Amino acid sequence: MRHWPLTELSITTPRLVLRYPSLDDLDALGDRATEGIHEEGEMPFLVPWSAADPGERARSTLQYHFRTWGALTANDWSVEFAVVFEGQVVGTQGIMGTDFAVTREVKTGSWLGRRFHGQGIGTEMRRAVLHLAFAGLEARYAVSEAFEDNHSSLAVTRKVGYQEDGITMHDRQGKPVATRRFRMAHEDWKEQPGFEIHNLGPCLPLLGLGPA
């Protein structure tokens, strides 16, 4: 698609492919959402979409991606990748920027199908978008945030080298819960071997980094 070059953007790692999702990829993500993302009784998301019935989880997954596609501007963008492991879509990894050309700060967010937890995939896909942020987009900072009881996300964040950056209080399903904020500066990022970005150049104007 000449007018939407993000469709050709991808990141490869030793085990994963992160690619801008096709409609088939979105259908597979809907399947992962139907199967489950976290254990019963947990809620890692501020908007509790994963508590809905399986069919609604699948539909809301597709609708979320459609909304991010339609809402993208050079000053406020979110790029959500489908994460592929051993030929199967296993989750999604996003990177977001607001006024990025000025702030040079990105935020990340992700989820992974529950049956793929515990294999190091979450860590590798986070490192992939950090590679995009720092090596590809020349970001100064990457930030992340997770609820205090989201131990797997916090473990990934600490493992890849973020530093704690305070807390924020939220209303989560009627109860006050804190999220922990984290920040990584470019100089603290450690490049990993075997990570490559593909077809980024034509996408830069869509992200505010070149003439439209």
C-alpha cells in the first residue's frame, strides 16, 4: 500500500517477527484473546476488556487495532505489531508517541496469549520495540507502566533495564490500585544481537519524522 507504508514495517529478532498486522493476523489475535491472556481473577489492564466473554474479547481486539489505524497522526501515533513465534501469532506489542518529533519519548504496551507465557517471548518482543525506538527512531526515552500486581510485566521491564519513575493511582474496577512507572534513557539501552528493522524509511513521515 503506497499510501500506508506501515503495512511493510517489521522487526525481526532471533526468535520472533513483529509485523504490522494483516487482517488474517488480527483474526489470529482475536483467537488468542478468546483463549485467554491472564489467569482468572487477575486484571492487568486499566480498561478491563479481557474480562468480557470470549467472543466480545475477540471483537474488541480487532476494533482496537482498527481505531489505532484510523486515529494515527504525525503528532499522536500508535503502532501495534502482531508478534509471531514459530509461525503463529502469539500476541501484540505496541509503541506509541505523542509529539514525538519534539519529545523523543515513546511508550510501550503489550499482551501475550496465556499459553505462551513463561518462554521469554514477552522480554524479546519488548526488546524488539526498544530496538525500533532507539536504533530506528532515535528516541531519547522509553517509558512503561504496569499495575503493582502485574508481576510478569514488571519483571520484563526491570530485566530489560528500565529505571523506576514513580507511581500513579488509578480506579481499577472500583478499587484504588497503583501502577509503577518506569523510564529508560537512550544511553542506558543495550543493543541486542540479531535484531533488525525492515522498511522503516517510508514510514517516518507518518510518525512525524519527515516531510509528508
